[in-house]
Amino acid sequence: MTHTAATPFASLTVASFWIEYLLDAALRAGVDLSDALVRLGVSEHDLEAPGARIPLRIEDRLLQLALEGSDDPLFGLHMGECIRPRFMGELGYASMSSATLRDAIELMIPFARVTSEFAELRFEWQGHDLWLIWETPFHDRVTSRHRLEAFFAGAVVFGRWILGADKDPLAVHLRHPPPGGEQEYQRLFRCPVRFNQPDNALVIDEALLDLPLRDADPEVNRLSRSRMQRALTQYLARDNLLEQVRLEIQRRLVDGVPQLERIAERLGVKPWTLRRRLRAEQADFSTLLEEERQRLACDWLLHSDRSVNQIALDLGYSEQSAFNRAFKRWFAVTPLAYRDQGREKGRHQGL
């Protein structure tokens, strides 16, 4: 979802785990928002349902109440300091089990849109420095600064935790003027913090990106990445037939080759209706299945140590040779060559 200045604030949403993060931070600051949550029409079921989305206007009101009740001008900064994996949804465990900080950041960038539609995260290289840039059309809202500082502080604190080392960013750039209490920014970020800047950005030394993570676990990461990808696809699939079919393909690949008939049943339509609707989207089921196999094959080859044979079996191929032929047809190289080339690519091609 790409936001512009014309994007209606009232139409945006946040993930339920972000609300739980906010509620926890408020409680730590001495503000119990439980009654306010009920008054705003949010139930425990709304927060706990898989993939639940909460209107941003409700999150905004809760954040305002937290600011008023805590009387903490740096509430967002202190909220970020208390980050935990459970407040990050599927991203939390996928990132902490990754091999390197680079892998964790690669996951974080697309998943930011799932966490909150208030802002988007992108990256750019400036020399050997990676800039993570936080963009929103709603800079002038009172609550905007606190969301930004919660995100930046949380990213730095969580990064140190998963590295198992006290590593610091090179700089923090903030668009807003200094609110006071600059010593708190220095205490937390331990780097130059520059206000009134053109962009909101965390600047990271490239040398940090390939440091190994403390809890790296290839098998846990494979499962966590799959859950995270399904969560991202589910978010994109809300009003998108192709993404809904992709999501169902992802769910069923672990049990064998997905069948259109089963997916049509899951979506509540007849098989011929699903075929017709896919044609209207200039797509077909076999192409979507092959695209999903391609995506998973590339992901597993580059981000896991699983054998090519295991990847072939998990993608529903009866034997490795069939997978090898398909992969060479897709990319004109063997899976092993793709793995070797991918790991040797220049570090500035993507992250």
C-alpha cells in the first residue's frame, strides 16, 4: 500500500500486535488503557484473532490517552526501549532466528506495512552506509513523533539483543525539532542524533550487516519465514483474488501439490468460477503455483542450509531431477549454482 498526502487517515489500520505493544508501554508508564479499549469497541477477540487489524483512528486515540496519562514527553522513545519479539508479530521470531543482521533487516522492510499503515519503510545506500528511511504523509500529527521514535528505538534495541552485542547506529536523523531531553536520545542510541533533518532515518554501518545473530537457527528460521510470508500475503490478499490464491497455495504446499479444486472450495466458489475469475485477472492457477514454487525455492536456497533434494520434496516434486529441470528452465542455472552465485553477489545489489 503506497500512501500519499491524500490517503484518508480514518481508512488505515494497524496490526493487533502493535496495539498490544502500545498497551504494554502505557501500563509500564502507569496508564491502564483497558477501559478505553472497551469504550472504543475493541474486544479481546479482536486483539487475539489471527491477522486481526485495528483501525488507526483507535490506535491514535489510545496513543493520545497514553501521552496524556503518562505525562512523558518521550513516551515513544521509552516504548521502543521495551520492545519484545511478541510485539512484532511473525517478524519477531523470523528475524531473531536469521543468520545475520542483513537477513533480519531484509525481512523487516516489507513487513513494516503489515505492522502499521501509518508509515512505510524503505532503504537506500549512501556510500557504505545503509539508510533505513521511515516515511509518512502524517508528519504534523501530535502522535507521529512518538510512533517514529518507538520504531527507531525498538529497531536499535532489538538489533542489539539479537546480535548479543552493544552495537550502535552511525546516526539517527529525525525530521522533528528537539523536544527536550536530548540526553535520553544519547543514552539510548549512543550516536549522533540530528533533528530538523529532511528525512527520518537510521544510518547503519555496512560492516554490521553480516554479523551473525545470537539465536540463529536455520530450521526455526525456515518455519518462521514461512509464517511471516503467509502473514504478509494475507495482508495483501484482503481485497485481491490473486493474493488470496497465492496464500492458499502457500498453506497447502507443505502437504503436497496444491489443487485448484481444494482452493476453490476454501474460497467458497466453484472451480470453474475460480478459473473464470483468474482469467479475468489475466492469470491462471498453474502459473501462480509455479511462481510460488519459484519464490520459495529462491528463498530457501539463499536463506537456509537445506539440501536441494529436501527443497525439491517440500515443493512437491517427486524427485530432485524434476526440480533441477524446472529450476534451469526458470533461471538458466542449476539450484546449486544459483545458491553459490546468490551468496557471492555484490552486497549493494539489494541489502
